[in-house]
Amino acid sequence: QVQLVESGGGLVQPGGSLSLSCAASGRIFSINVMGWYRQAPGKQRELVAAVTNDGRTDYADSVKGRFTVSRDNAKNTLYLQMNSLKPEDTAVYYCNADIEYDSGSFYFYWGQGTQVTVSS
């Protein structure tokens, strides 16, 4: 029943900005950590940024200072503000959330992914 729906991907020029959103819905008791991952063609999926339910954040070295991850616990929504985008940021971005779907039962859910393309 739990679903993660991402939005905000698209085409942007180098140096530009994009904002991604991920809304969780369904039978949700609570959400622990939420994060963004990305996967470029021919490469493994990697962590971009994550945020805990109390606001602690973690970023990949390649995006520190450029990306900002945040969440709205009341709306069960995750955000990623991406600034100073580079061509190497081009990838499919996936939302991930550790969700308590039943009392004491957690599962890592994935969104369907949204394409981010940084190109002139």
C-alpha cells in the first residue's frame, strides 16, 4: 500500500537549479530515514543525500555545498534542492524511505525514479 511518488525532474543547463519532491502515502505508522539516490547509465546507484526524522543530514562529497535535502514530517514528503548543477549530476534520481508499515515492521521503499538531465 505504501508508495513513494517523485516529481520535479527535467532538463536544466549547467549551473542551473532543480527541486525534487517525494511524497509518501499509504499505510504509514512512521518514517525513519529518507534519502535520495541516483543512478547514471553504466554506473551503480549511489547515495546523494539523506535526512533522519529529527533533521540530521548526510551528503555525498560530490554534492556538498550544492544540494540541500529536507523533509516535512507532517506531509511525509522529502525534498532535494539542487543548485549549481553539473553535467555529471545527470542521472535518474530515486527516493528511498525506511517506513514502518505495521507496528514494529520497517521496510525500505523506493520511488519510481525521476530523470534529471544537465546539458547545454
